Amino acid sequence: MKTFDVDLGERSYPIFIGDQLLSQPALLAPYITGPQVVVVSNETVAPLYLDKVVAALTGFNLEKVILPDGEQYKTLEYLNVIFNQLLESRCARDVTLIALGGGVVGDMTGFAAAAYQRGVNFIQIPTTLLAQVDSSVGGKTGVNHPLGKNMIGAFHQPQAVLADTAVLSTLDDRQLSAGIAEIIKYGLICDAPFFDWLEANIGRLLAREGDALVYAIERSCRNKAAIVAQDEKESGVRALLNLGHTFGHAIEAGMGYGTWLHGEAVAVGICLAADLSRRHGWLDDASVARIVALTQSANLPTQAPAALTFAKFNELMAVDKKVKAGKLRLILLKGIGEAVVSGDFDVDLMAASIAAYRESA
């Protein structure tokens, strides 16, 4: 098992990464402060892993919330399902929520924990690769709105993150690839040697080799933890973690939440950001080719849907958390391993990139 902390002073917390961690109840107990525990999961994950978590929580007053599975249910309406259970069970301020699921469950459980009685504790047990390497770490929580993804939420850090690689055995291939998109992101924004490693080992990740998965998850989480420790609430360097996300969120919202997986949309966004960086003279052709090739090797899309015109992209990206003083900012690349926040990109060049990386109508 690998263990390290996200360093946030009094709010620091550990990340545990390893095989069969759900079978180690002693890992959870130190991070539960009161007698009440509410486990939030979904209809896909609960039948697979809920019993293991319940067995690890002997002695607690336990409640369960089972949500429908899918990005389309990441809404205020379904957030109320969690609140209803908390209130009906008369949960006090020392309740601990446990998120057992992918990014949707983690984001919604974290937001419920941030808002219930103005803040209660929660623990992340991510069950998708994407959630293990990204969304479970860093305290971003929230829900979607028809006009914008994750526009309603709060920063609320978990007490602990428990990433059990054994659960990835039941993850379908599409979801596995979606998680690899976020792993590729870390190599691009701050860790060029890791990008090199991914090029050499992408087949091992797709084959779900245990040591390769643990290495990629740990390195991704360490990269994210280092950035979050510097900038918890995204006033500066943390914005770099959004490489590909502004384009990606536009694809998710424009095509209808749940049609594209988050990682799939981010993969296309990364290719668009790389191409736009090339058009600005920051990235050479060979680097763009490497990025596109690795994305394709991970069985991820590299082209935006034909239904999204440049005008539609512009409209959707205008409702984005990275808009500042009315100006959209994008995360672009000065090289593999070097990302920058830019509000001075050329809109015509962005239109050209979208045209080049958009499916034929």
C-alpha cells in the first residue's frame, strides 16, 4: 500500500492506494468521528462493493443512499435525495458521509457534506480510475447545471481518500480509458518524465496490470496533491489542472450530460489545447503528434462531435469557472510538462483548431 498526505495544514489528509483496501476496516475507523455514518453510492457500484464497506463499519449507526448512475443525475434534484436521508435520520454535525462510487458520487457526496449543517466530514472511496486519480483528491465538490458543468458547488476537503485498485477489475474498458485521460493530463502540465513513462506503458495500463496502475495512480495523485497544497481554491497554479477541461465541459454540456464520459471529453479538449498551442508557436508538430498518438493509444477520442460548431463552443465556454473579468482563460502548453494559463489566445486560431479537430458533419 502507498500512503501520503495532501498537505493543507490542519486540514491535511491521507491518500491510501493499494489492492484489496476495502477489506481493511482499520483504515476507515480513525477518520469517523461520531456514531452516525451515511454511505452514498449508486445503482451500479452498490451491488458490487457496498457490503464490503458496511462490513468494515461494524459498530456505527449506518444509513445508505443509493443514487441512479450517470452524469445526468448530478443535479440539485438528486442532491436532495442525500439531504432527505440525512434529515430523516436526524443526522447530527458529527455524522460522516462516505462516497462510494465514481466522480459523480464523490462530487455530490462532498457537496452534501459541505452544505449539511454548514459542513460535516466525509471520506472518499473512489471506484473509477478517473475518480482515483483526480476528482476524489483536492476538495472540489458540486453539481451540474444545464448551462454549465460544476458551476454550483464548494471546496470541501475529505478526511481521507481510499483508492482500492481491486475495484478497477469491474470497470468497463470505456471508463478505464476515460480515467487515463486525466492521467495523461498530469504528464502534460507538470511531469514530462511521467508522460514518457505513459508512452512506454500505456498497454500495461489498458491490460490493468496492478503495479502499473498503482504507479500511475500514485504519481497522478502526488502531482495533484502538490498543486492543491500550493493553491487550494484555484486562485493561481491549480487552474493548470483544468487542461482540456474548458473544451471538454463544452462537449459534455453541448451533447447532453452522460452522452460523453468526462474523460473522453477532456481527451478531445487536450488535443484542442495542444493544437492551439502549436498554432501560437509554443508547441512543435512532433509534440502535438505525440499527444494525439498517446490519446489514441489509450482508446480515447481525439475529435469533437460534428454537432458542436465553433459558435456553440464559444457559447458554452462563456459559462465557465475560468472566465475572469468577462474574459475566457484557457490552459495551454509551452511544452510537454509545461502548462500556462492564457487569456490572450487568438480566437481565430482557436476556431481553426476546433475546425481541425472536429468530426465531419
